[in-house]
Amino acid sequence: MITGMRISFDEELRGRAVIDGTGRAIGEVDGLLIDGQTWRVEAFRVRLRREAAEQLGATHRVFQAATIEIPVALVHAAGDAVILNVPTSALRELKPAAEVSASV
């Protein structure tokens, strides 16, 4: 039995805007991370806008946006857009998606 397995699924919400708790658009949904055992969504992988990435200190390249994984506990609602219940500054403690994936 594999523990800690996470499945990436991104078809349904991909490309939808992600808005922080202050109403500022910070990026777009790039994917969902689903626990392979419980089939529950654990986090949203978010491709950050340049301004949000710079505010968070997230690394981005010329042709590749910075991404982070935002736990569902920080999501207020998900529909036409994903609305967070925290401001962008509260996301500083989150690891970039590449670091999280590499550590699993």
C-alpha cells in the first residue's frame, strides 16, 4: 500500500481565476491535488501572476510562471473563480509547487 500518494487532476477548474481575500486576482488554477486514498481534494495548484509571485518571493522564469499549492482550508469558495479567505501576504509560508512535488 502506498501512503502519501497524491494525484494531480486539472480538467474541471483549470484556467479559472484565483482571487485573494481582498478581492485581488493573484493567478489561475493550474491543477488540483487529490489524495489517492481518500479521493479528497487537498490543494489547488495555482499559477501566479507576476505581481503576486514577486510579493510572495516565489521564483518565476521568463517563460514559466511561479506556482504554489494552496490548501483547500484557505479556499472560501470555488465556482467561476476560486476565492481565498486570506490575503496574498498570508500565502508567504506556502512552498512553491515544484518544491512540494520534489519532496513527496
